[in-house]
Amino acid sequence: MSTFLTSTFMHNVFGGLAQGVVYSLVALSLVIIWQSTHVLNFAQGAMAMFATYIGMTEIDRGIGYWWCVIISVAVGMALGGVTERVLIRPLYGKPEINPIVVMVGFLGIIEALAAAIWTSTTRNIAEPFSQIFYHANGKLVYLSPFIIFQIILAIAIMLAVAALFRFTRLGLQLRASAMAPEVSRLLGIRVSRMLTFGWMLSAGVGAIAAVITASATFGLFPTDMDGIFVAGFIAAAVGGLESPIGAVAGGLLIGLAEQFILSYWSPNVAPLGGIIILVVALMIRPQGLFTKTAGRRV
Amino acid sequence: MDWWRSFFRQESTHSRLLGVAFLTAVTLAITIVLPPVANGDLARGAAVAIVILGLSWLIGWSGQISLGNSAFMAVGAYTAGIWARHHTTTPLILTLVLAMVFGGLAGLIIAIPSTRLRGPYLAGLTLAFAAAVTPIAQNFTSITGGEGGIFMNSLVTPHWFGQLFHGTYASIDANSQWLADLSVVIAGISFFFMANLFHSRSGRAMRLVRDNDVAAELMGVNLSRARSSAFMVAAAYAGVGGALYALLQASVTPETFPLTLSITLLTLMVLGGIGTLSGAVIGGIIYSFSPDLVARVNSLTGVNPTSNLGANMQGIIFGALLILTMLFVPRGIASIKTPIQKLLRTRRPRPKLPDAAEVI
Amino acid sequence: MNRLRRSATLLSVSALALGGITTGLLSSSAGAAGSTPGVTANSITIGASVPLSGIAASYAPVSAAANAVFKWVNAHGGVNGRTIKYIRLDDCYDLASYGLGCTAGASVTTLSQNQVLVAQDHVFATVGSLGTAAEESVESYLKQNGVPQLFVNSGSKAWDNPSQYPDLFGYQTSYNAEGKIFAHFIKTHFAGKTVGFIGQNDDFGANGLLGLTDGGVTVASANALTYNAADAITGSTSDIQADVATLAQDNAQVVVLDSVPGFTTGILEVAHALGYSPTWIISSVGADPTSVNYAGEAGAYTLDYFPSVTDTGDPWIPWVRKVLLADKADFPKITASSILTGNELYGAGFAVAFVEALKAEGKNVTRAGFVAAMKSTTYADPAITPLKYSASAHQGLTGGVIAKIAANGSKAPVEAIPVNGTVFSTGNSASSPLKSTTTLTISPIPAWLKG
């Protein structure tokens, strides 16, 4: 058993899953926004990073790691809500390039602000779980307490979101507002509030992804989430922007693809894993990546 | 005033040629009075303006959102670099034509999966391609020189041009003005071809594809061919601009064309004015002189340029400008009607044609 | 339509004609024809593009120390009646677009800063610019404009190319030479042991490994590991963990590191956490104890071409301290008992060499004359191995001593101490022989510099 666990194959599986859950979280956050407002938030990664910076600077004040996580998520949610109200609300009904460009501008401004406020060098965070890999018979098993925590946290969040949508009234209202806004209004659902809440939820999920990333690397850079956002977006596109489960599966798939490419080909080309998957997915479904929804949005 | 009006309406190839030639000549005159460092900035701005123009055609006229044009710049730049490594003396025109061809090919390849997609999916796919540039350039070392990149010889000032300059710093002044003049002329030629494209049947067909693809198909336009050709043209322009940029820098590395450049190109295009020639020029000018602009803002607001805030001012200003432009002036600076333009407006009622700026 | 054509043609032609005339009128620049840029009767202007902020800002003290030396020389009469003006421009290691604490501005590049130095500040030469890729990106531009590129701060052998770049000179021992010297050390003291290597995947790591191989040490390909130099920007410990773990599993007893200080720290920390402690041999680039700042570095070996900072027998150490103390602007925190760092000795080193060559050239300073003086001067400088340039050798220093990082209790070490005082030197190619001598070069400080 231990030989299996320490094999190169399992090394890649663990590594791929660890990174893949982060992509899944980002993909999920994008799907939430898309499903509720049909806008793609290009600034998602940057907003999440900004919220994490705020949370992580609190560590300097001496409060615990968990409080930082909570603060990061809370700030992320607030940021998401404000963004929807101020930037996106005026653009409903306009051509679809408008919100994309506005969010791209928002991305730039957030990253520059983060660098301006917090010095764009590594910000190290003492993570609560060790990142040193386990040993088995003198060889490494590429799992550490932190990686296990990361995977469990991500799965917990995804399940919580799924439960929210499936089993709660709030989730039902969110889905209704997205699918049939006029009817929902007639039924007494505060649709505009649901839109804002959709953004808040999405931003909160994205913040978790940023918190995990910040804890895992040398620290946090303002541009850290860019690559993760791209991979998360690809995951969402592969899985279908309409399908949360697709997003999660897409994220894991891309994480695994990148890790296997890193191991068997070259570390430099790992980011291509996502692109290869995306192009292959397109070949398999040549009619495009739309899942079955009524009518095509042109 | 009819002839003056029709001159600016660019209603014939001839008037377009003269219009572009005139503006090019004026810009060349400007390069004479600019100091060498500013000429360097202007040269780079001209290269970027070419890329923005291609992007404008793709996004503004064919309605396809692409965030990947920095990848096409990289293709053009690496083509120039690899060619320069094997052929140290090549006429510049040949290098640029090669960059254009390879850029166009890359555009065609990427168009195959892309033209089926819409909106955010298309944006995301092109984003992924732009993100792939750095890893690919880093990895295929034998072709791209890997992490270190390719270093080329600086473009040489021709003897006859250098003779026009005197004084201790003659060679420096000559060199920087030569590069600026070269870039401006190349940009002028590129703009001329694009102006023709705007006013051609392809241009009208492209707008129809953008606004009402069902009608376009009914009229016999092959949708996927039109969309692919838009990609190819944009990529070819980006290839030329990227190659010129790399030649001005005398180097190309995996870090020369990062993902953020694609976003910068989009920003400049939107600020300048999407789908217009003047928009691309304005975008190029903003690119050239943004460090000066930022320094001006820093001194006006009393921010220390070497503080963290001062250093990141450019990102903050650009991001804010992009958001404000999109919310309040979506057609960009080029759409702001100056008094001169208002004077030239015809009083005859004209049929309402959809024009490029109606994408926004 | 004819009127249109005529008018437009007229306008274009006149614009071009105007252009032609004003070209002739405006193009005479200031300065007499034939005079050397950057040189006047009583001053000489030189410049450098260096990382003053950003990811490589830890190297900023190098050029600051050089500046201190120039200020010292100016205060003591200058060189042949000229004061030296040293313009240092921040190029953020040519990575300004990544942000990373760079305060020079996002669109700054090494090339753009060198264009400012050459076309705006009209420098005589660049002196002590830093960075391999950064300086390679400007060598063509500088050559085309006839500007000498002197004392480049980098261990690449790219500066040793007299046939193609006759006005380009390096300063420090190359990575290749260093690798060959390490190889000799390994063969002498660790014969038969498995050797591992972790280095950057660029010129630095590649040439360091090549030097080892040229010097006769075989590193099994599975143990010759690289990390992405770009990871220094957004690093992740999992990459280093994988590398270190591979070496640990293969039981590599000697590990050579060609890494920058930040990554040296990371590698040592990860190895410690894994319970793996081989003999570390760290490149001079990444071994400076002050930069690495890790107690566990004690016991590692490195190559030194400057004296140990606590060597009381070397007159250069107190002299450099005196010079830095006099420069309050660049070194506000230094005191009479401060321990110098390798970066400061390095900067003082090439600055001293520059002024000595300038003095040797005499009153009449030209670029060609200076380059000739560089190659004929015998330098009296802080380095413990001779500094020599010739028509065929532009590298500069060619060797050093093997030194050991000394423990400092539980705190981070502060110095490296020569192991047995043998100074090695060798050329960059595989065939150039390894020479050794047991005398450290300690040149006396010239009287006119002493002050």
C-alpha cells in the first residue's frame, strides 16, 4: 500500500486534486454569478485577493488564522455586493462587452490598489497546518496536513453551496430570479436583492480560493490569482457555465491535467493543461459549450 | 465646403491615401522636434497603435471579443527574432511581412475553435491562449531561446539619414528619430489598408455579421469564414505590431507579452474609441505618453512617485479611466465631437446606417 | 475632386518639405563636434541601470557603495581634476511590469532606462549595471551608440566577448569558473559521494552546472534539478519540496546550489524540515549570509572573491567602512562597528577599479582611450584574486577561495571564512586549466585613494 501511495502516479493525483479544488472553487463562483446575472466577473480573482489581503493583514494584529479566514470571506462578500450595485447594475441590458470591459478595468484598479496599499511583495501567512509532506518508508507521500485541510474545506464549501441552492428557500429564490425574473417579481421575490446576493455568494466562495492560495505559497502577491482565475474560468467553460457540478468537475480535471503535464512533460508547460482540455472539450462538443438551455444568447 | 467634407469622409481610396499620407507627414514633422527619449516612446506607441487597430477590427467590426491579441504579438515578435538569429542582415520589410504571415496563421489556427463561441466563452478561450504564451515561450527553448529569450541587433540608422544630423550627440538623435520615423511610416501604411477595409464590401458584410448574423447568412455571407478572416486580419496586424515592438526593443522574452498586455490593449482601444482609426491613434498616444501623464497626475496630487501609491498610479488611473469611459463615454475619446467636427457635419439628412461605434 | 487632390497634395508636400528643412536646421545638437559625451574639463558623467526597488532590491547597496566611493574620490580632488557624477536609474531588474514592489513605474525597462542615460543624460559609459538578462537586452543598443558597458554585475560569461563587443566588460568570476572550482573542491574533499544540483533554469543555473561538468564532476541527470527562475516571482514551496525530496531520496551527500538568496533560504528551510542535511555548496550569488538570513546556513561552503569581513589583516575592510561612513546619504545607518556585507565590498570593488583606470588614462579622456586603459591597468582593489582585463579577456575576476559560512549561535550567520586560503582561478571554457596559489592578493591601497 505504501508503495502505491508514494508512487509518482499518486503524487500527481494528490497534487492535481489539491490544486484542482482551488480551481473548482473559482469555477463555482463564476457559475454562481453567471447563473444569477449572466455576467462574467473578470475581476473575481482580484477581488478575492483583495479581500484576503484585508483578512491577512489582521494577522499582524495578533488575531488567529481562523478569524482571518472569516474576515476575508466577509469582506469578499461585501465587495461583491457593492460591485454589483455600483458597477454592474447600470449595465443591464447593454451589449455584453460592456460589463466585461468594466470588470477588466476593475481588475486593474484592484490589483494596483492592493500593491499601493500593501507593498507588492510576498505577505507570508503562518498556516495552521503543516505543509511538510508525510513520509512512508522513507519516501514522500505528497500529502500534507495542509493539503488535506484544503481539500476538505473546498468540498465542504461546495456541498454547502449545493445544499443552499437545492434545499433552502433562499436558493430557490435565487434560481427563480435567474430563470424568470418577471414571474419571480410577481411572486413577491425581491429580484434585485437576489442579484446582489448572487454576487455576494460568488465573491465569498472566490475568497476562500484566495485564502487557500495565500496560505499555500510563499505568500500573497497581487497578481497571484490571475493564473488561477484563468484556470478556473476554463474549468467553468469546460463544465458549462450553467452547471455547478460541471464547474467542480472541470476544476478537478484541469488541476489533474496540469499536474500530470508538469510531471511527465515539463513544469513550464503545466498551464497549457487547461487549454488543451478546453480545446479537446470543444472538439467533442462541436456545437459549443452551451448546456441545454432555452434559446441561445446572441 | 463639399470637397473638404468628402476628404474627411474618406469616400474614395484616393482621398484615404492622401488623408493617411498627410497625417503621417505631420507626425514625421513632430518626430523632428521631439527629444530622443520621447521619440522612443512614440515609436513604441506606433507599434501598439497597429495592434490596437487590428483589435478594433475584430471586436468593433466583427463583434468578437478577444482578449488574446498579446499572443499574436508574441508570434510576430518571435518570428522576427528567430529570423533575425539566422539572417543577421535582412531588409526590415521582409521581417515584417514574415511576422504578418505567421501572425495571420496563428489567427487562423485560433479562429477554428473560437468562431463557434460567443461572448464570455470566446473571451475566456482567447484569454487562455494569451496566458499560454509565456509557458510555451519558456518551454520550447530550442526555438524560442527559453527563459532568456532572443536578443537581436538594434535597427541601424542608414548612412544617408545619419548625415542629416550634426553635433556630439548626432548618432543618438539620428537613431532615435529614424526608429520613430520608421514606426510612423509602417503605422501609416497599416492604417491605410485598414481604412480601405472599413469602407469596403467586407467592412459592410462584417458589420452585418456582427449585428444580425441571420440576415447575413440569408444574404449569402459565410459566417464562419467572415469571422475567421476577422481573426486572421487582427492577428496579422498584431503580428506586425509585435514584431516592430520587439525590433525596437532589440529583444523578445517570454515576459515581453504577458497576459496583462492583452488587457492593456483592450483598455487603450476602449479609451481611444472602439472600431475607429482615430481611436487606435489615440490609444497609441496614450500608451506612449502614459508615464508622463501619470507623472503629471502624481505631481498634481502631491503623491511621491517612489512610494507604493505613486508606483501603482498607472494601474489605478487606467482602471478608473476604463470604468468611467465604459459607464459614461462608451464610444471612447474619438467619439467626443470637437467644434471642428461639428462644423463639418452635413446639413443634408442622411440615411441612418449602422456604424462601427454602435457595438457599444 | 481636382481641387481636393491639389490641396491635399500641396499640404502633404509642404509638410514633408517643412520637415526636410527643419531637420537640417534643428539637428545640430549642443556640444562641439568631436568631443566625448559625458566628459567636460572638470567632470565625467557615468550611469548605471540597477534594481533599486522590486524583487532584486537587495542588490541596491552594491551601486550605493560604488556611489560612496565616487563621492569619496570627488571629496579628495577627483580624478585628474574631474569629479565623477554617477547616475543610478532604477530598472527593477527589468521586471517592472510585474509590480513586485517596483517603484520605478510599470512601463520601465532596462532598455528604456539606458536610453535615458545615453540619449538624455549623455553618459560617458555605463558602470556597474546589474543583471544578466537585463544587460544582455541593452548590449546591442549601447554598442550601436558607442557607449562602453563596463563592470557589468553578473556572473555570466556573456560579457567576455571581445571580438563582438570590444567595449563590454564584466567584473565578477563567471558561473562557469565558479562551477569548475567547486568541482575541484568536491573531487578533493568529497570524492566518491553522490552530488546533486539545484539551480535556476536560466544562464545562471545552466552555466553553473556546465562548470561543474567541465570541472570533472558528474551530476546524474535525475539529480540535476532546476527551478523556474520566474518562480522567484510567485514562488511555491511545493516545487522546492519536490526538488529537495528527490535529492534526499537519492541520498545526494553533496548538493550544489545555484540559487538567488531568497531561494537559497527556501531550499535550506525545506531540507531542514525534511530532516535532510547534505553538505551544501552555494554559489557566491546566493550565499551572502545577510541576504539569506538563516541560521541553518552555517557550515555551507561558497566561493569568495572578497576578503572575509572580519579579516583584520586586510586594509580594504576599514577603508571601505570609512568611505561608507562618509556617505551618510546612501548609508545612513552605518556605524564604526558595522559589519560590512559582500554587496558593499563588491560595489566598492568595481568603483575602485573604475577610478584607477580613469586615473591611468590621464587628463585627456576619450572612450577609446579609456577602454585601452582598462586593459592595461594593474588594479589595486579589494578583491583577493587579481582583476585583469586584456584584449582577449573581458571577464574580470577569474576565481576566488572556498569559504565556509561561520555559525553565529542561534542567530543568522554574518560571514564566510576561507577554508584554507588557496586561491583558485580558471577561465570560462572547459579546456582552460585550473590554477591555484596560496597567497591571497591583498593590494595596498593607493596613496591618492587613502584620504
